Amino acid sequence: METRVKNAISSLEIDSKDDVRIIGIWGMRGAGKTTLAQAIFDHISVCFEGKSFVDNVREVSKGSLFGLQKLQKQVLRDVFNDRSIYVTSVSDGINKMKRMMSRRKVLVVLDDVGHIEQLEALAGELTWFKPGSRIIITTRDKQVLIAQGVHVDNIYNISLLSREEAICLFSRRAFKREFPSQGYEELSQQVVYYTSCLPLTIKVLGSFLYGKSEATWVDTLDKLKTIPLEETLKKLEISYDGLEKDQKEISYISQLSEGGERKVE
């Protein structure tokens, strides 16, 4: 993951103050687009005068008639640290963003964009932004980035984790270290195998298995063997967006294993 972050940051050229740059992070769901975008945001946001990380653009914008308004308001409030800013319509939001965003060098992440109209409302033109600003868009649909005019060289196609990266990520969640605890090496390899090296799945399973008994690990593996990956991803993603992080993990995994368990020593 560290290499991916460094490569993406390099393509942003944050020291250049002469232009506004958009990069796209494109890949299948669960591949780690949000994780990568968040890591980049955490690394470089201190270099900007204003910042905003907008989660779940796809779901929020289609979840209500006022979804895009809500997201426009979030960006403006975040960037200017002003909770008094209001947006009365999408058109009003566009006008406010055109007028206000050029005042500050900003970093904006638009996560999980699903349609060009969402970008038109949130980052319609490069001229909206002050030179030096950087916009990061994550999406499952490469065509959305192309339609927005993102140069092909600035579209980052995120691949799945290598087996080594997957084991490291899983171990951080399941053991709070970089590698599996003694006696759990083979079990960890098997769990990672059934995640198909998808970061979202790895993180949820690792968090659940932290501190659980070996019997729970074995039972969870048995259940995973019978659940198709596509069904697993559906359980992990959109239908759980309304829950807090810990609730998401518990709600999903509770379907795999039941009963209280002792801690792993």
C-alpha cells in the first residue's frame, strides 16, 4: 500500500502551483480505492489551505432529492470551516462553488462517484479552483473519469493486493502487527485466500477475528467456503453504509459465527 500511495502522490505533483490537477482512482468494488484515497488525503492534506473528503458520493446523491445539495454544502463547509454556509439548490451550489473555491488552494476527494452529473455539481470545471488545488476522484466506472476530461495518464487503475500485501493488511487487523501470530500462519493464509485479496473484505474479517478463539477461526473459514464472493461483497458494501464502522463488521460477521468466545492468548 505504501508504494501505491507514493506513486499516486507523485502523480499529483503537489509542489506545482501553476495548475489544477484531477486524478482518478479506478477499480472494482472492494479493491481498496477508498483506502488509497484516504491514505493520500492523510499524507498531503496539510499542504493545502482547505480540504474535504466526501464519502459515498454515489449513494448520497441518489439517496434523496437533496443529495447533491448536501454534498455541495459539505465541500464548502469543510473547505472554509464555516458551518453557516447553506446551499438552496444544486444550481445555487454550483454558483457558490464557482465563486468561493477559487479563493483557496484545496484538496478535495470525491469518493465512489457513479455518474458524470455528480462531478458536474461538485467539480464541474477546473476554473472553479485556485491553481495548486488537487481533486481526487474514486470510481468503479472509468468512463466517468474520461467524460470529466481526466487525462488518461492521471487515471490510476488500482489492482488487487499481492498475497504478501494482503497478509500484512489482514495481520494488522487480526493481530495488531505486521504478520500472523505463531500458530495462526496457515489459518491466516486460508482466510486471505477466500477474500480474493480484496482490502475491504480483508479488513472486515481481520477486525472480527481479532482476539477470537481458534475454534471461531475454523468455523468462520467453513462458512466462508460456502459463501460466493459476489454475495460477500454485497453484504459488505452498500446495504451496510448506514451503520457505524464497528456495527458493519459485527453485523456481517455475526452471520458467519455465533456465541461468545475467549480471547486468543
